[in-house]
Amino acid sequence: MRMYDLAGADERYRFSPYCWRIKMILAHKGLDCDYVAWRFTDKDRLPQPNQGLVPVLVDGETVVGDSWKIIGYLDERYPQRPIFESEQARSQALFLKYWLERTIHPLITRIVLRDAWAGQHPNDQAYFRESREKRFGKPLEEVVADREQTRVRLREVLDPLRATLQDQPCLSGQQPALADYLAFSTLQWARCVSDFDLLEQSDPIYAWRERMLALFDGLGAKAMRSSAGTT
């Protein structure tokens, strides 16, 4: 099994929140996988079929793209330590996925986008800047200009996670599972691309993230962080 995994200037620098979801789930299931470094301008290197995006998982003759579809495939193909205990659990996780992607990801983007650009391979930097500036209609530096205020807003919006973690050790209950891997991967993305701290150390989310970093022999903690500097 191998997975195409987004990399920066250094091949060891892997930061995609969507790829991190799959890494955590593979570790949860105890499955081995080779991670192939892939960059934004390497679209012709992806196996078919693909959407020009990662993660892409190759398992024998099977090729699966899109992190949510990969999760479903892994649970069906490798039922040990299931991720989806029921159809209801799948639907609840789908809500969390969309909440993270449509509410939390945009806020984090407006905090770390310039730092994310700085960590890209030189061949990718022009593409990254042009595509993101077209999306936002302004230079990267202007996108993150108010990131102090955006961080305040992010901490407010994260309050449902905070309240949950005040009542129980994990988002999934007593032990980490899919909800934890989805939320952790979002915060791991920010942690990998920027030194700008999103969370206060007194925040229950910070303590939970530290526990998640230590899972699976420190899989998350060992991740290389960008050394490109911050704005």
C-alpha cells in the first residue's frame, strides 16, 4: 500500500490536513503504508484515476482518491478496528468533516497562508501564490494581515470542541477515533506550516492536541515543521 502525500521544499515536510487524516486512520488500524512525496506541480505523477489532488491511495490494483472515500475504502477493505461503527456514526462524522472544512479551515487559512507559501518547494511557490491570490483576490500578505484578530475568532469558533473536551478526554469519548483524527489533522496542518500559535497552553484543546501528537509512537509529534520562517 502506498499513499501520495503532499510535501514541501524538504520531502520530509508533510502538512496536508487531508493526508494527515489518512495517516492517523492507517495507524489506528495498524496498517503499513509507504508515503510518496508529491508536490502541487507534480500532477502528472499521480496514478489514474485522480483529481489532481492528494491523498491518493494505491492498494494493489485499487486506486482511491479523496480522503473521505479513502476512509470508507479502508474501513470496508480492512474491517479491523472499524472507523465507522454504524451508518449513524458515518453521518455524524460527515457533519464534523464539513464543519471543519467550511468553518475552521477558512479561518486557519487566513492565519497561516503566507507561512504555508514560504515552506513550499521553489517550483511550487509561484503556482501556490498565483492560485491562492486568485482565490482571495488579494496578495497573500493582505490575506493574513489581520491574523491576530482572526486567531481570536478561531478560538471562539472552536468552543464546541473545547466544551466537549472539558467533559470527556476525547471527542469520540474515552478513546480517540475518527472525530479526533479529523479535528487533529486540521490543527496539525497549522502546526506544521507555521510557528504562529493558535492555542493557549491553558486551553483544553491544547492538552488534547498534545495527547494526539503522542499517539502511535509520536506519529504527529515527529512530523517535520516548516523552517521557512513566519511573517
